[in-house]
Amino acid sequence: MTSSPACWAAFGEVMAREYADPALMAVHRLSVDAYAVQHPGGRDDQSVRSVSFHLARLCLTVAHGLAPAPVDAAMRQVAQARTDWLRPPAERGAITVGHVRGAPTPEHHAEAAGLWARSAWAAWAVHHPTVLRLIPPGVLAA
């Protein structure tokens, strides 16, 4: 991931808040996924695989509303999939880590994390069909 020092520091604050409050762990992965796809890095294999992985998890959680257990099972297979570089969108979502960092309460934090994840997922709309092909057969059929 590539980001400015200030953005990375803001993400660190969000992570610290989520790890400190067990109730926020329900949105923790949304925050990680949103940050990862908004800071996709380069065209190296690790960055390419990371973006695909985080987009697939956003697809399953945000777009399809799957619960953590089936998402975790699917992600073990997605992690093994061969992925190609996806050209990052020029605009990566209107909601950013700053919106979550500034949340005054845990409830607002959780709501902002959900909005952030949906915004980040929507920004990559041109690649949604490619991401769907990464999802193991049968995961979305249930």
C-alpha cells in the first residue's frame, strides 16, 4: 500500500480504536479492506494480490451481505487464486479514513466504517465482474 504519512497515521488511529473496543471488531475488516483498496500500491505481485483479495472480501460482505464465517471460508480459496492487475480508478471513494477517524462515538465509528467500505467498493465498479470471477463457485448461490 502506498499512502502519505498523515493518511497512514490516521489509519493507525482507526486500527488502534478498533482493537481497543471489542464491539468495533465487527467492522474491523471493513476498515482494512477499504483502506487497502484506496491505497492499492503498484503492479508488483503482492500489491496485485492484495487489491484483489480485499476487493473480493468487500464484494462478499458489502455487495452480498455474507456473514463472517462463509466469507472466511471463501477467502481461503480467493487467496490462492491467480489474479491480474486491476487499474485503480481515478477516484477511489468519497469516504475516507478521515471520516472514520473523526467519528465521535463507537456507534458513529461503526457506521462510518460501513459507509467507507461501500464507497471504496463502489469506486471499483468497473472491476466488479472481474472480482466476481474470483469468488469460489457456490459461495453466492446459498
